[in-house]
Amino acid sequence: MTKIGREDIQIISQHSNWSSKSINQLLKRDIYNDQTAWLKFLRLFFIGLGICFTTAGILFFFAYNWADLHKFIKMGLIQGLLIVITLVIVFSKIRLDIKQILLTGASMLVGVLFAVFGQVYQTGANAYDFFLSWTLFITLWTLVSNFAPLWLLFIGLVNTTIVLYAQQVAYNWEPIFILTILFVINLLFLTITILGKTFIEEIDPPNWFTNILSLAVVSCSTMGICLGIFDFEPSFYLLLILTIAFYGLGIRYGLQQKRSFYLAIIPFSLIIIISALLLKIADDWSIFFLISIFVIVSVTVLIIQLIKLQKQWNQ
């Protein structure tokens, strides 16, 4: 049975003789956050904030005392912290969510360890090697953690590795081809995230995670198509076909699942693409005025339609 929402309670109360006392009891039980929920949120928030500050403190510690530390101390401190955190995660009986936060902090320390190693021994490796090693060594932790922030870190490292590889090794890769690769990879992660729950019950990503992935996919497609309009490349056709397919499926998914986020970012991307096309067609200065009018009108119409659609869903 689908959980009743705040809008459902409001609609039922307007068209029935439901007493205010019963409504308030239901709101407190199923809608409002009680003291336990707030304490859980604050506990996780401060633990996560503490892990972030601790990692930042370690970075600043090495940056400030780099010249005075022996190389064995530099390596030993990071490795010791990683060992301690790993032992706590494996053998302690603390809550699973706290273990996941600690594992995310340990994954960040892996990057610090590789950075320190590269500075101590001056390996001469490219920057993409650093991020590639960081990504590979936290892959297993990411797979077993089932923790959205750690997955977000992992996906960010994958994207960074590809971009740096294109800049430092694959010099012949054109910008549109790079954006096409990023588009496909992020779309693959998004597809697995959305469809994974169908096959694996443990996969239940929060909405903010899928929204960030969707925004990354749409950003890559928008930038790639706009670049292709002004500077054509062969890979432009591939990106255009994939974008049309994704936008169509994204609109359909947003309507079926009542996710207004997809119905907002995809039309907004189309507005940007059409504006770029208008700018390419006409070189006269008056086209800027036409584009401004087009953006204002299209965004206004988009907002009005989204509001109407949201009201229909609420009813």
C-alpha cells in the first residue's frame, strides 16, 4: 500500500467529515518528523560533518608541516588512520549508517595517501593516474557500501579521470567526443540507479542522488550539442541521437513517476539549445533581443505548465 501523503490528507479532509483530532494524530504519526527522526538526522549530520572536517584537517596538517615531516611519518600517519578506520568498520558493532560514513571518510583518505605518495617519491605520473588509482582502490568499498554519498564520490572520480586523460594523453579527442563519453557514462550510472531496484531490492537511491546524476547527464548533452552547433564534429550526430532518445524517455519517466525535476531540466536544456541555434543562424545584433524574448516567454510557459501539472497530480 502506498504511503499516504500530506496532500492526500488535505484533499480527504476537505471532502469528508474527518475530525481535526484524527487528522492531527495521522499527521504526527505519518507525516511530521518526531524527536527520534530529528535526533537521527542531527546525529548523522554531525558525524558526516566531523568526518569532512577531519579529512580537511589532515590535508591542512600535511600542507603546513610538509617540510618538517619525515617521509615515513607522512606515509605512516595516513596508513595508520586507514587501518584504524577499517578495523572499526569491520569489527565494531556501531550502526550501519555510521559505518558507511566512516567508509566514505576512509575513501577520501585513500586519495590523500596517493597524493602524499606521489609527492614523497616524485613518481612523475600524470594527474589522471592519481585519480584513476584513487577510483580503482575504492571501487570495492563503493560496491559493498550501498551508500549514496560514496557512490557520488566514485562517479565524480570517474568523470575527473576521463577529463584529465583527454587533456594529458588523448590529445586528439575533440571536446564533443569527450562530452559524449561523459554523457554515456553518467547515463549508464543513472540507468543502473533507476532500474536497479527492479532486480536488487537493496538498491534504493534517494531522490537527490538521481537528480544530481540526471543534471550531470543533461549538462553534458546540452554543452555538447551547443558546441556542435558552433563547431561541427563527427561525434555530434551520435550525441544528438542519444540525447533525443534520453530526453524522450526522461519526459515519459517524469510523467509516469510524477517527477517534475525531469520535466523541468529537459525543457530548460532544449531552451538553451534552441537559443544557441538561433544565435548560429543569425549574426545580426538584433538576434540577441529575439533570444531574450524567447527565453523569457519559454521559461514562463514552462513554469506555468509545471504548476498546472503539479496541481493535477495533487488532485
